[in-house]
Amino acid sequence: MSSINHKIVFLGESAVGKSSLVIRFVNGKFSPSQEPTVGAAFLTKKITIKNVNYKLQIWDTAGQERYHSLAPMYYRGAGAAFIIYDITSYDTFEKSKKWIEELKKLGDPDVRIALVGNKIDLVEERVIEKEKGQEYAEKNGLMFFETSAKTSENVDKLFIEMTQQLQSSK
Ligand code: GDP
């Protein structure tokens, strides 16, 4: 059966939950002791939306600074990028803005970008209000989501809405 391929890249600081979101979506699992990604990991997932088959090629990159110079290799040619921050960490939100600036400058001109606040199950520890993320996303023409890889809240939605976006822009 033929399918439409889309390349999607995950960017963001270390430990914000990039691998956890990808694994939750691809395998339906969550591990509280997710091992850090070295370099980058590549996974594929087939989904069907409204009778159309898609093959998503997902690049999960390492957040550590020492791998930063490798990032362009992964976001070049990507149709979509998810920039992840951790809603319990102000620093990761600030860093996500840097990723967006870099992507707008060096990524493909028509790359679709979604800003994603992860770990919304950690209600007590939240420091970045939803409105703050939403406002930044709106100003910069980005899609916006809040997710939990732990409870799986909004994880499928993230991928489905992005895939639909990619399709509508063709
Ligand atoms: P990455 O470095 O961005 O790929 O982050 P990981 O996926 O390795 O996750 C870092 C840590 O955060 C791990 O201990 C995960 O179990 C935890 N984590 C990831 N997503 C969530 C989430 O939605 N909720 C909670 N409570 N913990 C999460």
C-alpha cells in the first residue's frame, strides 16, 4: 500500500521528554527512567488519517549542548519540527525560543513548527503557564500543544494535527 512520507524532527533541551514523547507515540509506552539519546534516534510510524496512509520518519535528537552542531543534519529537509520544553523548567522554555530562531534562520523555508510544553501531569511543579507558551507560539506563527508523555495526554493529537497541517500545505 502506498503512503505519503513526512520527515519530522524533535528538538529541545535535554530531559524535556523528547524521547518519551516519540516512544509514547510509536510504541504506546512510557518509561520513568528513559535513557538519554546519544546523537539522534530514528523511528518510523505508519498512521492512517481519513483513508490516507502516512509514513512518519521521526528524528529524536539529543539535547546536550555538545551535540548541537549536529542538529542541522536532522532538521534540514524536515517538513515539521517539534520544539519541546518542560513546563516545570523556565530555562527549557527560554532555550526553546533559541531553537525556534535557529530553525527559522537555517531550516527549510516552509518547515512547520510546533511549540510543545511537555510534562503537564506535573501540575504542582508547573512554572510556565499555558498562556505564556500559547502567546509566544501565536506571535511567531507556530502551532502549540501541551502534552504529557506519562499520561499520553495530547500525544496522538500532536502527530495527527501536524500530519494534517503538512498535507494541507501541499
Ligand atoms: P529527552 O532528553 O528530551 O529525550 O527526555 P527523556 O524522554 O529522556 O525524558 C527525561 C525524563 O523526564 C525521564 O525521566 C522521563 O521519564 C521524564 N518524562 C518525560 N516526559 C514526561 C512527562 O510527560 N511527565 C513526567 N512526569 N515525566 C516525563
